[in-house]
Amino acid sequence: MALLVLNGFLLTSCKKAKQENSGKISVVTTLFPHFDFARAVGGENIELTMLLKPGSESHSYEPTPKDMKKIQNADLFIYTGGENDIWADTMMESLGAKAPKTLRFLDLVDAVEEALVEGMTFEEEHHHHHGEVSHLEEEHDHDAEEEHDHEHEEIEYDEHVWTSPVNAIKLVEEVCQALCLIDSKNESIYRRNAASYISKLQELDGEFKSLVHDAKYKTIVFGDRFPFRYFADEYDLYYYAAFPGCASDVEVSASTVKFLIKKIKEENIPVVFTIEFSNGKIADTLCESTGARKLEFHSCHNVSADDMKNGETYISLMQRNLAALKEALL
């Protein structure tokens, strides 16, 4: 649907015109991490827009013609890339030389394939596009191997690159560099703001490393989607979950519930996590069956309207996660 709207919009759109904003450069972002990094670096020197409305589920977002016009008229457009942002890739290609400067987060760090781990419920027809599938693809013939090689470029990469604070540092540096190139007269401000934010991210990274180093447990369990591959890889954590990070709204299988209950009991896992905006029903079932406690681990895709009003940041959300992780690991 988004691509049809996009094609119609591009056919009827006018020549790109810069938005009048009292001399401030216009920055448009899709998700909350992109918004927060730009806000931290740009401060009062940018006119900042987040397309995803607070409280909305990020994976179901589709741009409106108004959103597309904002992007076209922006000085800088920041988005993730990947399966959920095909519309944005198409739009940038269609605009060609008229496209704003863009930052595609998936291109700025070492991307990994979205992983399926043992026990997950997944859409079977898609599983050949995912990496690290334990035992699911052990039996395959040469024809299957050739088909996999042929489809190599269709691999689905895990889009949740910001969940690692180390990646977040790289992304903030890239946002800073982009703003400096667009608005060189305020370069010293952008670099000072970025340095301040990065120091907080480095502190956060150190706290996570220290926590995991001293932890009693090294395994986390999510009765939910798992958009934390980069986070788990960064801090050498094992994980089990009901679904991969970008799973559609599918019913959890009975075998997945049974598997997770068994793992929680075998490893004496004290906490089952759920993510923001989730109904938490799977986690509730797991907790009722095992005596574990349910806690939220925030993926930072988006925040509620109240959180946005109260000034929550990527760092404050990750500090919440740090506190929750202490409950799960110590």
C-alpha cells in the first residue's frame, strides 16, 4: 500500500523546496532512536520531525503523502533501512538528485542477519532468509544450497541496530557528521553536543559490561518478539524468545510455550521479559507456569505520548533496561 501511495505522490509532486523554518535546518526521522540522536546533537539549531506518532507500533507504520512531502523538503532524512523501510529506499531512488541527504542506519554499522534461535515460533515460509537457525536447516540438499546462494541478496538483516549502545555511539557520530556538513557554521555546537551524548553512551556501555561480567545468569528469556540481537551479541548474552524481532502478529505455537517453560525451569531463570506496547500475554503464561517475574525491556522503537512529553531519551530508556537486567541476571 505504501509503495502505491509513494508512486502516485512522486508523479504529482512539485519540485523540492526547502521548508521555511527561521534559518534552522530541517531533519526528518522515522523512529524514536533516530529522533533522539538528532535531538541530542542538533539541539535548538534544527527543526526536527519524527514521522512515527508516539504510542504507535513501528512495524505497522506506513507513510502518508504529508509524510512524504516532509521528507522531500527536508535537509536530512534519517531512517533504518531493511524490510520495513523498503518504501523509503524506493522513495530515495525515485527522487534521485532531488533527494535530501540521508542516513540509513543499517549501512552505518556491521549488520547481521535476523536470527532464529531454538524454540521460536516463526513464519515457516520465511525462515530460509534468516541466520543462525539452530537445527532447523541442518538437513538440506545441494539444490537447496544453490537456491540459498541465488537468494543471497534477499537476506533479511536485523534492523534493530540501535539496541547496542556501542552501535548507538557510531550512529550519533554519523548524525553529527551529517549535520556538520549541512550546517558548517554550527559545527562546533554539533560536535560539542555529540561528545556530551557519546560520553553518556560510553558510561551506559560500561555499566552493561560490568553487570554482565558479574552476573549469576547469562541467559535472558523473552515471552515476546526479540529485537535485541545486537544488544545480546554486544554483551555475550544467551537468549530464548517467542518470536524473532520483526515477526508478524502470529499466534505463538504450543511447542514454543512448552520449550520456554522447560528452559526457564531448567536454568532457574528469574525474569521473563516483554517489550513495550505488548499485551504481555505470553510472558504472563510463562510466569504463571514457572514462578518467574515479568518485566519490560524497552526496544526504543517508539515511546508513549506521556514518555515523549516527559522527555524520555534513548539513554533513560536503556537505563530502565539496565535496572531490569539486574533483576534478571544477578
